Amino acid sequence: MVEATDSGRPSRTKVTLADLARATGVSTATVSNAYNRPEKLSAGLRQRILDTARSLGYPGPDPTARGLRRGHTGTLGVLYADRLSYAFADPGYVLFLRGVSAAAETAGLALTLVPAGPRDRRSASAIDTIAVDGFIIYSMAPDDPLVSAAVERRLPIVVTDQPRLETAPFVGIDDASAARSAAEHLLGLGHRRLGVISLELGVTGQGGLADAERLRAATSPMVRARLQGYGDAATSAGLSWPRDVPVYECAENLPEEGERAARALLSAPEPPSALLAMSDQLALGVLDAAAGLGLAVPDDLSLVGFDDTTWAERAADVALTTVRQPHFDKGRYAGEALIASLAGQPVEPRQLLPTELVARATTQAPRAISPPVRG
Amino acid sequence: MVEATDSGRPSRTKVTLADLARATGVSTATVSNAYNRPEKLSAGLRQRILDTARSLGYPGPDPTARGLRRGHTGTLGVLYADRLSYAFADPGYVLFLRGVSAAAETAGLALTLVPAGPRDRRSASAIDTIAVDGFIIYSMAPDDPLVSAAVERRLPIVVTDQPRLETAPFVGIDDASAARSAAEHLLGLGHRRLGVISLELGVTGQGGLADAERLRAATSPMVRARLQGYGDAATSAGLSWPRDVPVYECAENLPEEGERAARALLSAPEPPSALLAMSDQLALGVLDAAAGLGLAVPDDLSLVGFDDTTWAERAADVALTTVRQPHFDKGRYAGEALIASLAGQPVEPRQLLPTELVARATTQAPRAISPPVRG
DNA sequence: ATTAACCAGTTAATCGATTAACAACGGTAG
DNA sequence: CTACCGTTGTTAATCGATTAACTGGTTAAT
């Protein structure tokens, strides 16, 4: 104990388990056991080893070396389609992460957020150099190079929302019917002039008004499903899809993009009386646009969001009508599924979570009810 | 080469760099170079190696083994004082993470969020088994066992807010003067009956009204500094601190806690006319309490928050007067500092970021102006 | 003609641990 | 007295890569 004085200063050179073994006069196996299986040696010796470790400044078994030998790292990789610094601006994702965390921390696992790198040179990502036990993919387009990079790592994967992978369990919602319910709500109120504010149609989301051609070429299954849902509802109501319903693609899931989209849509000759936004973030932007344009919501314009994240954020200036989806649970299921498959346990290949249309204060019947399309 | 046909299906057993070397008929060193230093071999051979790799299903050099050999992992550890699933509920932290991400991703590094484990058995954390190149500590009490666990890893560390570590660069704000400005604002408006809604005084934050004794025993330097700031202002205004100003400690940085605190404070015989909350989250709870109690803000009760995070969240039902601090920049600086010290570059040992009192709509002069203390 | 630089790879040591198989030893039972 | 056992440690193989030093053969420069 008195020796603490001279060994107090942190030694500059790395102390290894072997050094500690030498200093204590035992084998490395015994030192390893002292840390990992206390029952395999006498309490006295173990204590002596731990004491020596402290006086030597040994930081404990090196995690990397241990990982190499043991064959696992103790951390789950999470992939987001965009830059990390944007990811945290996405409330749905943060909620999702919270769910993943809940699962991870009960298993004692850490979370590793893998940076996607800039959009242009996506390939240059840390995906194939980062040590993780498996990946959780959060809503990425199937043609995103990051996806194939992750798949090529041949680690267990769980996919959320997108893409559908043969080899990986899926956690998500029924996007088509969720979207349909949103559109039906509007249609049911009497709206006939609708507009859609869409998320990216694919990795190379270019933004702007999307014609039928581009809609057909959309690679994102999630967005396709939602468009399909909107379209089904529109068609059932006698509208012609997509001719009667303009779709504006946003390049990013940010309120600013939603605002731009809304301005574009609303400045058309026969502007929509109601807008369908594919996220609450975009819907928030629509609200800004409406305010800027002097339009009252819902008097002059009805609006349905998607996600139901604004409530969690107390963004209560306007209570948004929206499609609720359980982000937290999605994260938790995804985390649990990955952990299970790491443990070699069987995993539900397709977990669909419930959604629900939450009618709040941004939707009502159109001011001047346009005459029904037929008769 | 013809064998490519039968090796097309993903082999179940792990393919190593050595296998690939054997299959290609070159040394492991050359294969390694094919991945890491293309200039060290001919383009043709490299291509042949890569092709063979694909047909063999070789996922690229194992990150763990590479990490062991190279001596670094390519990821930054981030420590939060509470469970991960709570962490994401803390908007200040999310903003901070966003800043850290910005720094990390320009350096191509990933972020590893280390789970703290449950409050009671804190020691059982992944901190000493997780592979990272360094730690960023986000606002932890100096007596938190997690802190010493991190320090004992002997990796580069950067501290945000708390605690002050001899050995680690610090990024934060001047908590005392920031807090003072908040109290002075209230005092300047004429308030004389103040109440403080505090964050945890130490790791073992027990919550509830804190007497002078407990305030003295507070171990959290950040909270101490803020209390000091409030106290200085109060004293300068002729009040007696802490006798005249009740302090309620919240066990967690959650609106619900703030609400409970406010209810306790406001139900006292001579309730405060103004409340100082140490975070916007807590302030949000105060708003809830006021609404529940039928008190109008700011008519019946003034309120100053801390952080200025509600704005970012559009929690605009009430524009909160608060002390703004630059969470994002804090994260970015912390990230950059850690990256710099990993690179062996010198780092500013103490980076203080500016704060600013933002007077909005939750503060005004007290309804019945209490007579100025002197004349 | 001689030295130097270069090319395209290879050899072998090394990173820091874990763990199956084995050994030494004192004690106990038959 | 021998056989068997449980306890406490040790030996040595192994995890999957990286990289300094080296090799044999060219080419360019002095």
C-alpha cells in the first residue's frame, strides 16, 4: 500500500496482462481468470493480482484483444441514411434510438453510430472498418451503397422500415395502409384537391415536383408503399392517381424542405385544399409555409402529418393531425431482434407494428366544398 | 479460379485474410496491402485478390483484428450519467451529440454510446470492456463511479461540464455567472420571493427540498456553481442565501420532476413569485404545474429556464425566458478536442463557451411589486 | 561500370488477450 | 498402500490481422 506513492503516476507505456502476470509471478491464464472467472482461482491470489494491477496501473484486459479472441465486441452498430449530425435532428430517429438503447442496455451492450459520410462519396464510410457484432439498418433505400456495404460484412442484420432484405428480419409498419388512412381521412372530410409532400423516392432524391415517370422509378419501398396507399384512397374516391394529386419530393426530412414543398404546391393555379406530408418534420414546414402565405390551418388548408413525433416534443403551437407510429417500440423490437439473432435464437422474420390516425386540429372539411367529381 | 462457381454461396465458416491469400496464391502481407495500401502492389494483382475475395465471400479485414494490430479502433466513446434510454429524452444531450457527431464524422470516426447500467449497480458498466479510442464525458458528478472507471482505462478523455479532471481538457460554460444573470433578471424585475429548481446535487441525488446542510454537501461542481451564481445575485439584492430562497432538488432532468418541484415550492405558505429552473426540461414541468395550479405565467409566476433547448424543439406554446448555452458547439468542441488529443496535438485545457440570458415571455414584474428592499 | 533507387512481393514478428488440455498436490476412501 | 478426486495453476495454441525488414531482379544516374 505504501508503494502507492511511487507507482501513483500513470505510467506512459502500456501495461499488458503479460506484464501483470510477470509482476505477480503467475501465468497469464491465471490473470485472465482473475478478471473473467473469479471462481477458477483462490480469492487470495485473485486479490493479490488485482492489487498488483492497481499499483502497476494496468487498465484491465484490452477490449480489442479480448474481442478478437472471444469473437464478439459487445456493441451494436446502427446505420442511418444520412449524416449523423442530421440524424439527431430527426425526432423519429431519436425516439427509435431510445428504443434500441432500452434493448441494448438491458443486454449490457453499447451502441455504435456509424457515420454515413457525405452523400456524394457514400462508399467512403466506416461501415466496413468498424467493430460491431451486428447492424441495425434504419430506413435506408435498397439501392443505397451503404446497405450493400453492410450486407457484405456478413454480420447479423435487422432492418427497420427499409429495405426488405431476404436475409434479415424486418421491423416496421404497414406503410400502405397507414398512408391510406391518412388520405381517407382527408377525402372523408370532403377534400378533393390533395397534394403529397413526399420523402425521398430513392437514394438519389433530387427533390422537386415528381411526375408519373419519376414516381414509377422510385426505388424506396417505404415511399412507394405510402404513395400506393395515398393513391388507393384517391382512386377509390374517384380521383385519378397520380394525375389529380401532385407529389413533391423533399430531398431531406427537414421542416425547411417541407416548407419549400408546400410553397410550390400551394402556388399552383388550382392549389390543393389539403396536404399529406410523409413526416411531421415536413408537416411542420408546411405550417410555416401556410403562415407565410397567410393561409389559416385548418380553415384554408388541411394537413396530415406522419409519425406523431411532434407531440413528444411538445411542439404544441398547433396540434397536428397525423399518423402515429410507434418509433420507440420499433427501436426496441429491432434491438431485441438483433440481440436474439446474435444469441442464435430464432427471430420473427417480419414484425409489423400498429399505426393509428390521430385526428387533431389541422384537418377539417374544406372551406368551399368542391362538388364531388362525379354527379 | 474455376472454383469460383462452387464457392459462390456464402460460406458459413469464417473466411480469413489468410484463406484469401492462400486462394489467390500470394502472401498475407500482399492481401493486407491490397486493402490498405493499393500503391504497394500492381493493379492487376490487386484486382485479382479483390475478385477472389468476392467469390470467396471474404468480408474484408476483420476490424477487431485490425484494431488490435493497429492500436486504435476508430470510434469515440460517449458517457452519459444516466441510462441511454433517458439520455435521448434530454434535448440538451441530443444537441450535444449532434455536435460531437459533426466532429466525429469529418474525421471518419464512429460514436459509441456506452450504457451506464442501472443507478444502483453502476459499477457493472460496459465502460471497461468496450473498445474505443477515447472518452467524452458529458456532465457527470465527480463522485460517479463511472468517471473513475473511465479514468482507469487510461485513454484520452475530454470532459464536458463536469467533473473537472486534472488530466483531461474541459469544455463548458461559466455556470456561476450564467446562473447569476438569470437571477439578476428576476431580481431586476422586482421579484424578491424566489425559488430554485435544481438538478441533482450529486450522484446520489435524492430529490426533495434541500436544506443548507445538503446544499453544502453537494458534490456536483456544476450545480454548486449555479447555486453560487443564484446566491450571489440574491445576496447582492439584499436577500439572505440560502435562507430566503428554497432549493428543490430534482432526481432527474425530466419535466415531471420539475412539475413536482414546482408544486412543492408553490404550495409553501409564502410561495415564490418567480422560479429559477436549472434546465428547460424542468421549466417545462413548472409550466405544467402552474397550469395545474391555475397560475398564469408570467402574470402570477415568472420563470427562467436554462439551456434554451425548447426553441429548437418548437415547444412554442410558451416562449420561455432562459439562459442560452451552445450545446451543439459544446459537442463539436469536445469532439474536436478528443480527436486532436488522439492525434497527439496540443489541446486547450479549458474551453469556456458563451452564454446569454434570453428574455422571452415567461418573466415580468411581480403582480404586487414588493417594496424594494431599501428605500 | 558502379552505385543507388525502385519494384513487387515475401518472411516473420507482433498486437493482447482467452481457453482447452494438462499437471502437481494434498486429501480421502477402500 | 494405491486409486481416485477436487483444487489451483500452467502450457501452449489460437483469434485475424499489420508491418518492418528483407529479397532478387530492374532501371536510372553518375
